[in-house]
Amino acid sequence: LIVKSAKESPINMRQIENLDKKQSIARKTDSLIKDGMVLFLDSSSTVCQLAPILKTKQNITVITNGINIANELSYAQNLTCFLCPGVLKHQSLSIVGEFTSAFIKNFHAELAILSCKAIQEKGVFEGDDSQGLVKKSMMENADKTILLCDTTKENAVGFFKTSDFDKLSCLISDASFSPSLQKILEEKIPKLYWRCSIIWILLYYPVFDSC
């Protein structure tokens, strides 16, 4: 169940909301993460589900504003994790603010892997401007952006626009969205993935092979 509010929900609530969907999305992301990559990861509970997958990779570098994610990766000897400085948001265990965005600009990543508070026909939204600005910084300093977004986010509320769809390289979800939104996504985003094999995507969208 997603609470219909633009406000950010506490992390302990978000960690159990639609957990099966988030885990399914994370598994579909596995094949896009290669050894030796540099990754921006936001502090979302969906992206946090990537932690077990990252522990199986070699020489990964992670830059994150999520204390929850850094904690999950704290015993992983096969990767380097940078935790952004800034202001702690207690509810979400995330770091935000001007220091955070400035720190992110010191890095260049192959992928920014992000989630969102809400997805609407006008784009991707957050319920908090400080979170949205950190995600914008990650996108601006990455070659490609992957959005991890389960279908319940279509019914959620967010007031701060993080991105238009044409700024995304790939969207991974648990199922298709409503027909009207799905049509827009198919027109704007090069790669959509919700139920087909990742091999199918790589065969038919070779531009994503570099990931």
C-alpha cells in the first residue's frame, strides 16, 4: 500500500511497502550492473534492494546519499562506497542539501539508479524538493539513468518534478502501467522492462550494451 501523500514516508514504513515488487525490480536490474562500474544510488527503499546484488559484483564503486544503503554495503569487501555529506533527514535516513549536491559533482558514474515518489504522465516526481535536487545532481553526472519504479507509484502523489521521461535511459517496473501512461513511456523512454527477459532488451536495444 502506498500512502497518498506528497510527504516522504518514514524509511521503516517504506522498507515493507510492496517489498515483493521492489525485490522483483531489483532482480531485473542485475544484468545491467557490470563489474568495475561506478554507480550513483539514491536513498530509496527500492534501490536498497540492490544491495544483495552489488555484493556479488567485483570492483564496484557506489556513491550514495542513503545511510540505509551504506549500512547494507558496510561489510562488502568487493566494493568502495562513498557516503555523501550533508544534512540528515531522519525519516528517510538520507543525506541532502547543498553539500550533498556539491559532493556528487566530484564524481562521474556510468549509471544513476534511482526511484521516485510518484510517476505521472507529466514525468517523475518526489514528495520533497531536497531529495529531488540530489537525484537531479546524480542524473547530471551519470552517463545513463535507470529508474526503478513499481506500478503503485502511479497512484502516489509528488509535488517536486525530478525529471522528464526523455532524460531516462531505462525504466524497470514490476508490471505495465495504465494504458495512457504506458503509451507515453513507450514513446519517451528508450528501454522499458517489466516482464520480459533482460536478454530480450539487450538484443533489441544494443545501445544499452555498454551498461
